Amino acid sequence: MTPPTRPRRGSFEATAVSGVRWLLGALILVSVALNVASVVARYVFMSPIFWIEPIIIYMMIWSVFLGAALVTWDDRHLNVDIVSATMPGPVRVVARVAAMVALVVTAALVVPQSWEATTLMIRNDQRTAVGDLPLAVPHAALLVGFVLILLAGLARIVVLVRDGVPPAGAPEPPAPVDGDPAASAIGRAAADREPRR
């Protein structure tokens, strides 16, 4: 797999990406806590909390679309690059840019449709049968997620055009740690293993 190039992060980008990572982590942790609470209520106290399940589903939907935006930002989408990895550098850049343009175009087509669906849910005040939760909330996850994917894809295209693609087989640079408190321990460990020059 061709190593991804990373956008150069200014303070705004670092803050935005870090904020999305923290929000994603919080959503997952809260959904796990709610799931545990639901199990305890159902099997220990014999008093199930019916409204927890749709909330967990909403959180999972938001997690998926926020995560997809982060995957786009980090250029980590699954791809089959058996052919493109053998191409010369400039051709490989064109192939990667074409793939990212296809993603951006797809996101640009989904955003207005998602806007229509979300506003329709708000206008009709449609709600879940269990818990009476607004259905606009999960639809808004698609809208926000695809807007973020669109923006991240555009940033990725700029980076690919500006910096090109690293040579096939080149080691992947460690994830930046400075200014990103949500950076993983793996990224920090990789940064620590980098040879000092």
C-alpha cells in the first residue's frame, strides 16, 4: 500500500482534527457506558431502560461518519493500489488525485440530498417509536460527515498536488503529536523510534 501524505497542519487544522477525534472518542466511550448500564438494568435490576438502545444507535451512526471524515483526512480509506503502486511517481500522483476527486464528487452529490432529508425530518418532526427521539439527529450525522469528508478530500487533493506521493514502500511518517493531545500512543511510540539526526 502506498503510504499516505499528510496535510501540513496549522493551528486551525490541528484544533479541528483534534476536536473531532476527542468527540469521536467521547461518543464511543459514552455509548459503551450506556450499553453496560442497559445490561445491568435489564439483567441485574430486571428493569430495562428502553430508550438507551436508540441513543446508542445514534451515537454509533455519528461515530461512523465522524470516523470516515478522519479517515479521509489521514488518507486511510481502503484502496486497492496493486497497479498504482507500480506506476512512476507523476502517474501515481494523477491516479491518487483522480481517486480523491471521485470521493469529493461523491460527497458533493450526497451533501444536498442529506440536507433535504435532514430538513424534511425537522419539518415533519419525525421521531422514533421508542424514546420519542428526533430522526433528524442520525440524518444530520450523514450531512455533517459528508461535509467533513468533502472538506478533508479537498485538503487531501491540495496536499497530493503540492507534495506528490511518497515512493512505494517508503516508510510512513509518524502521526504528528505536537498540539494534538488525542494522538495515539502508537504514533508517539513511532515518533520516539525515529532515528535522531
